[in-house]
Amino acid sequence: MKLSYRLIVAGVFTTMVGLGASVQGATIDPMVTVGAWHFNDAEPYTSSGQGDTFLADDGLRKAGDFPATLVFDSGNSGTNFQVETAGTTVNALDGVPGGNNARLQRGERWNNAIMTAAFDASGLFDVFLTFAAQSFPGGVTTFQPSYSTDGITFIDLGLPQSLPTGSYQQVVVDTGAALDGVETAFIRLTFSGATGAASNTGARALIDNVVILAVPEPASLALFGVGAMLMMARRREP
């Protein structure tokens, strides 16, 4: 799959294709997709809410000693989490259709609940977490982003951020230099603001196309480039 990607940071529209990137015609540091989750291969309408774990569908850390994972945990049993078929192409990698999505339902059960991405950031810096989201009445409306280097102690990243309403929109979390070169990196979103009753499955928020992006260190970038050239050479062999 061609890893072209679009990212909006501080109102600037950025397009990244392969290992290169440009902003309004100017060259910027290249970025790579570390992990991506589109949920399209997950079984629709599976219900849970405690520790639902997804391996990355794509990206640099899809496999390896510490493969990228994404975990949703409401802290409550019952049908609080579902994979459903209301996905979008907002924030999707190039070529990924709008299929399935993650649904955080039953309103107040998601207050103080979490979504955690775990991945290997060694050889990488300037890590971003991006995703498509849409909040409905009664569902969670905000989240507090945080990071960890051990999966135990999490440190807040700035102030809480709002989830968009009305339609799917891109949400961006910038970790700055917090996870530069970290072998065991974690980004967590802690949700809040839900007012709907726990019995109300319509009090919900939708999440789709979760993507982690980062800039490779120069030595790592050289290795990525060599690997890409080898793959191209193999494809050209008769």
C-alpha cells in the first residue's frame, strides 16, 4: 500500500507521500506511518468494553518484537464498545475505504475510560497521534492526552481536547519530544464529558482511522530508503 497521508497541524495542510513530505510546495522533514488502525478487518458488532485490543493494520511497527497495539477500555463490563460499519475515509491512509469503526457507547460509562496506543518509537522523533472522530449527544465530548515510557506512569500532554460533532473530523495529538527514541512508547486518551445514561446506546462517540506518525532519525531514514529501493528492485525482477 502506498503510504500517502494528509495531516493538518496548526491550520497548515500537509501531504506526505512515501518517505517525503511537502507543505504548500516547500520540503519538510519526511514522516513515516508507525502504526495505523482502520478496523475494517475486525468482526462488526462484537461487543465488549474491557481491554478490547487491536493489532496495527498497517505501518512500520505492524510486526516485530513490540508490535503496535491499540486498546479500548471503559473499565466496565457490558456492551460499552462495538465495532460497527459506520466508518469514514477521513484521516485514512491512501487506498483505505470507509468500512468499520470503533463505537464508544452507553454515555457515562466512558467517562474516565481510555484508548491507549503502544508502539516502539526507537529511531523516531516528533511523534503524532491522529484519528477521525465524531461525538453524538450524551456521548463523551473531550479527552485528555497523555504519554508514558513504561505503560504505568502517564504524564498529561497539554490541556484536554474536544471531540468534533456533526460529522467525522480529524483530531491531532502532538507529543512534541516526549517520546523521541523511546523503545516502549504509549499514548493514552482519557475520555470525559458524557452525560447520557449507561442504558443509552445512542449516547456515543465514533473513532476511526487511528494513525501514528513520526519523523525517522537520519540513520533510520537511510535504512528505510535502502529497504524501499530493495523492494522496488524485487518488484521489477521478472
